[in-house]
Amino acid sequence: MLAGWIADAIIGDPVWLPHPIVLFGKVIGRMERWLNKGSLRMLKGALMTVFLIAAVFAAFFYLFKWVDSINVFLGMAVKAIFVCYGLAGTTLVREVRDVFRAVDRSLEEGRRQVSRIVGRDTSQLSAQEVRTAALETLAENLSDGVVAPLFWFTLLGVPGMMAYKMINTLDSMVGYRTMRYREFGCVAAHIDDAANYLPARITALLMLIVSWRFGLLPFVTWFGRQQSSPNSGYPEAALAGILDCRFGGPHVYHGERFDSPYIGTNARQLTNDDMEKAVRINRRVEIMLVIMIVVILYVI
């Protein structure tokens, strides 16, 4: 875990390096086009979801078992590589910084850059909305891209971590409430909600701890549970409270408008200083969580 986490902190996800999550996405895309038609869409989506999650866990479990039988140090190296693949902290920080730089140059460039990390339609976003979308994603993906993978690593090892990444990829591709995915992606969305339930709340709590803002707990609890998602509102509310800003509001996904509640009340303009403060919080949460996991696993 330590080797993989350090590798992610140093190199992130180089674009030239093949990534298993890209493969996950291609498999999901092909199966969705094949199955998401006709009748029984919810059943077909459920079967696809359960099959892919179980297949990923089994594949990595037996891969590591085979590699360990060859050489234990080779097994550790291979597992470290996949821990690095399973974490997205450094890559997301780079993307968010690129969004703020891009929108400072031009609004159109900012819209294009933020579209790389959000699922919503970005073509009509204002400069403030571009910056808001980037920081919302930074908070949400601190949970999805760092805390949750490490949480499932602690419980189920690297196979559990990679199975979680399949769950998260399924949700990001088919877990929408649009006409196309409402039935087919229903089970994938609910499994993702369950897998992220504890990690999202742990993330919000750690954000308050590392920023010494314990008084924001009622704020996070109130705004976190107002969102349609049972999880993403909590880390977003924590960051909104720490920055004293406002997140949320209406978004457009796949051509359909969704009116989400606002998180916070101070609709002030976001700045590069806010982004850098959010990045520091992310990094501190990562470090604190890794230390906690090392202690837990050592005691066990």
C-alpha cells in the first residue's frame, strides 16, 4: 500500500501508461450497448453489474495468488502497481489545477478542461460555475478516488480495491437517472451508494479534522443529507463549509436538467487561493488516512 500510494503521489496516472480502469470502461460500454435494449433492462443491468464486480475480484485474487506462488517480492511489486492504479489523488489535483489555469485564460478553454473530470454538460457554464464544478469534483473524488479505495483495500486487500474501482466505473458510466440509464443502471448506482456510504462520511470527518473546523459538523450533516446522492453531499459540504462558499444547484446531464439543492449559502466568487487551500486539505487527508491504515494493519 505504501509503495503504491507513494508512486501515485509522485507520478499519478501518466497518459502514456495503459490503465485498467480504461479497460473496465471499454468492457462496460460494450456490454451496455449489447444489453441495454428491449425489455427487462433492470434485470440485465443488474446481472451485468454483479458479474463484472465478481469477475474483477476473482481475477485479481487468483492473479495475486499465482504471482505470490512464484515470488513473494514479485507479488508485492505487482500489488503495489495496482494500488497505484487504484488511487486517483495526484491526477485529480493536477486536473483541477489545470481547470483553474484554463478558465483564467478563457472561458471556453475552462469549459473544455473541466469536461474532462465531470459528467455534466459544461457548454453553458459560467467561469464561476467552472471553478465550482472543479472543486465539487475534487471533494467528491477525494472520497471516490482515495478514501474509498483505501477503505476497501483495508477490508479486502487489492482485489477488493479493484472490485471497488469497477463499482465506481459502473456508476460513472450507467448510474444516471436519465431515460437511457434509469432502469439499466439502477442496481449499479445502488451498489455504488452502499460501497461509498462509510468512505464518504469518513472523508468529510477527516476534512474537518485536518482543517481544525470541528464546528462545521452540523453544517456538513445538514447539507450533506439534503442531496439526492446519499454520499457525495458530505465531502462537498465539508469543503464548502471550510471555504465558506456555495456548491450544488442545477446541472445538465446527457441533455436533461437536474435541480440539486445548494450546499452552503455564500455565493461568493472562487479564486485560485481557494483551489490551493482545497488541494492542501486533500493532501492532508490522504496522509492522515494512510497513517491510520498502517497503524490498523500493524495492530491486526
